[in-house]
Amino acid sequence: MIQIREAERSDIPAISDLYRQLVHPVAPETEFEIRADQIDAVRADPHNFLFVLETVKQVCGSAFLTLCLDPMHGNEPYALLEHFFIERSYRGRGHGATLA
């Protein structure tokens, strides 16, 4: 079973591991911190969403979505998708397409 849901504070270790898999191969000295208060702030903001893809065993993906106002198209916002990661051992199974 696969579930997509908004990230919670308890997901911080899993999200940190996902980010580390992306960042450390190209910048091994880079440090980052995923803060619980920022998870809460994203959850409270109606224009920002941090989603996780979760299997029965673990969180294996994440995606950060921001809805942006567009001054040229009236009330039709556009979305920016960032921090889109699938855990290394889960790649190639269609999980990225599911999360997208």
C-alpha cells in the first residue's frame, strides 16, 4: 500500500535521509537542518505543501509544492515543485510518477 500525505514532525528523520541522498553525492560537506517549526509553518500555510510518499515500511519520497499567484492569468495560480526525492532503493518502481 502506498499513501501520499502531508509531512509531519515525526517524518523529519526520513526526510533528512532523503535530502542527504540527493545533496551529499555532489556536496558531501553540506549540512542542513529540517526544523519542526518549519514543518508546522508549511502545514499552516495554504500555499505551501510538503508531501511524503509512504509505503507500509517507510517514508520513501518527498515533494515540496508551492502555489504561486500569476499576475498574467487572473485567478489561475501555478505551482513550483521542489525537493522532489525518491529513496534510492525505491527508484525505478513508478513511485516518482505516483508522487508527481
